Amino acid sequence: MKTLTLAIFLLLSFGSLSQEIISEKNFDDKLNDDIVLIEFYAEWNKSNCVDLSIFKDVKTYMVNIDNSPYLKTTYKIVSVPTIIIFYNKEVVEK
């Protein structure tokens, strides 16, 4: 039920924020907000990236999996794009 509530909140929160590309170095620092959306992408498949900037009041970031092998393994990214929703630094949906 918590995931459904979060999903509804996210769908209703349209606005504009730009997506910042982050790396393994600053990944943990970027999870400090309550709700964070991270899109894992690959440069070779950039045409399939998702525009997460439509979400208002939600921080959105992008991680290039080719430059972040630790994060790719940790979050078991097997295809791109993959979007993970974090709430209080915990994965709530992938």
C-alpha cells in the first residue's frame, strides 16, 4: 500500500526539475531528500532515456552505468533505462 501511495503522489506531482548526472562519488549525498528518482542509463542507449524532469518537488538524477560499475552491481541493473525510486534512502520501487 505504501508503494501505491508513493506512486500516486509521484504521478500527481508534475512540474519541472532538470536531471543532473551523478556518479558513484556523490550518489549517497544525493539521496538526502525524502523522495529521489534515479534513472540508470547508458550512453550507447541514450535515445531511450526517460524525462523525469516532469516531476515536481522530487529530485531526479541520472547515473551512467558504464561509469558506475559498483552502482550497477549493487542495484542489479540489467537493462537501461532503469528507474529506481528511493524514499528516505531506501529502494521502494524499481
